[in-house]
Amino acid sequence: MPRKLVFSVGINDCRVDTFTVGGHGGAGKDTSNSGVRITHPPSGAVGKATDTRQQSKNKKLAFVRMAETKAFKAWVKLTAAKLATGKSLEDRVEEAMEPKNIKVEVKKEGIWVAENT
């Protein structure tokens, strides 16, 4: 079955922060903001990269690292489920907790039996 695009997340959906990177000396060492930290506010996922001297490459690496975090993957699953079902996780929990969906059993004389409610 072919996959269908449900939603997308891009760099414009994230906060991008740049910072100076320490390291070996050289021209422009303390003036170059080549380190990049990308934060996805809805999920709280953060990716950081200081691997290269080029901010553009670090931005790509940071975005990939943010997308690979557990927090982002969990947010994606919850968001996709909400879009597919039209119900948030809270709505689904409330529905599951309705009395008609709960079975209560008690142990009587060593045997579990349904409780009369």
C-alpha cells in the first residue's frame, strides 16, 4: 500500500539558534557562528550540530538529529493518529474510561468473578 503524506514539518516550523564553536585557533575562531541548535517547539525535540565550519551543513545535520529524537518521533505518531481519527490522545483515553468499557472483577473464594455494578 503506498504511503500518503499526512503532514510535514520543515525548518520554518522550528526555532533555529546559532552560536560560536570552540576549537582549534585560527582566523575568525570566536566570530563565526557556525554551531546550530534546532528546536521543534510542539514536541520539545532538539538537534544540535557543530561538526563542520559551515553553518548551512550544521543546520542540515541539526535538523536531521532533531527529527531522529524520541520526543519528535512520539509527537509525529500522536499528531498522525489525531489527524487520522479526529480525536486527541486525551479524547481517546476519556472514551476508553467510560463505564461501559471497564470490566471490574473481584476475587471470591479464590476465583475471579465479574463484579455486579
